[in-house]
Amino acid sequence: MRFGPVPVDQAAGAVLAHALTAGGRRLRKGMVLGPEDVHALLDAGFAEVTVARLDPGDVAENLAATRLARALSADPAAGLIPSSAFTGRVNLNAAGVGVVRVDAGRVRALNLLDAGITLSTVAPFARVAAGALIATVKIIPYAVPDAALTRAGTLAPGALSLCPVRMRTAGLILTEVPGQGEKLAHKGQRATEARLRRLGMSLAGVERVPHEVGAIAAALARMPGDIVLILAGSATSDIRDAAPMALVRAGGRVERFGLPVDPGNLLFWGWQGGATAARPVMGLPGSARSMVASGVDIVLDRLVCGVAIAPEDIAAMGVGGLGRESPTRGHPREPD
């Protein structure tokens, strides 16, 4: 692509680089100048104008953005809906509620091909609503080489996809300790319902039980829902504490206790049932009574979307895992 000033009488067929007003007409940036536009510029006294001219093998910005966006969204299972191209940009929106899986290596490689070809995405595993903006393709100059665009297209499949919510209902077990106020349970249930609503889910059942292994295990056995959440009246401080041990007694297993995310450290999750029909069970920390973003959201979002969480994924959560202080924290991070 050639870019720079040219005499106005040689500008027909070129792309206008900067918006101009000529003879009462507004000539917008990025338009292809026709003979009438050239006459208007000459009549207005312009001697030269800055333009871009495509070379053989160049692809114009809107066509280039459309091609790359189509390569990213070609698989219907990716859950990406491309917009129409405008000024070299195509947005990719979510087909439904879910979390966004990003192959950071592919995105980096794609963005290294040519400075004019860019792909910007939300953070990996960000939760999005239906129709939300997930990514944007932006072609920076007025055209890019077809060869670079073709290479970008080979990297695009699998670079980005939406993992939709696979579960529809959750059960909630609220444990109570002697002397616990009524407000604490209500607050926990309201926050849980709000978290589920934004995932398109609802509560299938709620039960309050004493904070004892046997009572919690019995509630797990009868609780409906695709996933069960346990919000204890007393913080879970060890894998042998009441709630994790109740999961084991109910025939389940604890997958993980503790998370390198704060708020949310005292979270555990595991599975209840057989290997082929196990449902996830999450033990929520006290910070779950607040809607402040926490480890609860990170783990819950992935579990209900069917995203596996490996030990290395947990370790990676610590990077950027220090969030805002939760107003429900009994022992703030820093003393007054």
C-alpha cells in the first residue's frame, strides 16, 4: 500500500486519508474518491490531498476484517457472532451466556504477523452475557497484504470460543451454628440467587441444617440441582472440617480445598456420585455473601460451563487473584 500526498487531479480511485470539506460537501475519511469528489476538491482550491492506494496483493480494510472474523467464527460451536465491518473493524459477540476460552498462544502469534492485523479479546474465562462483546478484529491501515491475512486465517480457528452454561439449576445448603443471626442466611441466599441469575440458572432447592457432618451429608443426599453449593455458618478452615467431610460421607470426593484468590481462599469443591454421573459440589467461603468479585465467581463460572479445572489452572489463578476487600470479611487483610 502506498500512502501520502498526491496532486488532487491524480487522486481519483484512491482512499481519502483525512476527512475534508469541499464546496459544502463532507468527504469522509476512508472513502474512495470519485471524479465528482476530485472536482469538488479542485473547485475548493485544494492542490493536493493525502490518500492511500492499494497495491496488487493488498486487501482493503473492511474485507480483511470480515475475512479474519469469519475464520474466527466459522465453527458454529465457537458461539461467536460477527458484526458487519466498519472502518476496518468487525466485532465478535457472544451467542449466549458463558465463559470465554482464549488460546493466548494463537492470539499472540496472530498479532505478530503484521502490525496492521489486530485481534483484541476479553480476558480468558471472562463471564459474558448473551450478545456481549467478546473480541474485536481491527485492521489498522486501509489495507493489509493478502499473504499476512491468509496466515492469520490459519491461526484463527480455535483461538477464541464461548463455553456456554451447561447447567440450569443449583441446590443450596446453608449451615447454621448456635447463636447465628437470621440475617446471615438470608444474605447468603440472596447473593447466591443473584450469582445464579446472571448465569441463567435458578435455585432448585434451599435447606438449612446444623453445621454438623451428618446433617450436611444427609442434605447433600436429598438436595436437587445440577450443582450443589454449601454456604457454611462457620468458615471451612481445613479439608477435614465439617462441610468437606460431609461431602465424603455422602459418597463424594473433595477435588480441592483452598484457592490462590483473595477473596475466596477458603473455597473447596469436589464431586458427588459415580464417575459417569457425578455432579459438582462447591463449599463457598464467607465472601460469597457479598457480590464483590471473588474466587467463587471464577470457579463457579467454569464448573457450570463444563470447563475442567486442572492444578495448573488453579496455580495460574494467583496471578491477578488479589481482588477487592470483601465487606463480609471477619478479619480484614490489613488492620486499621
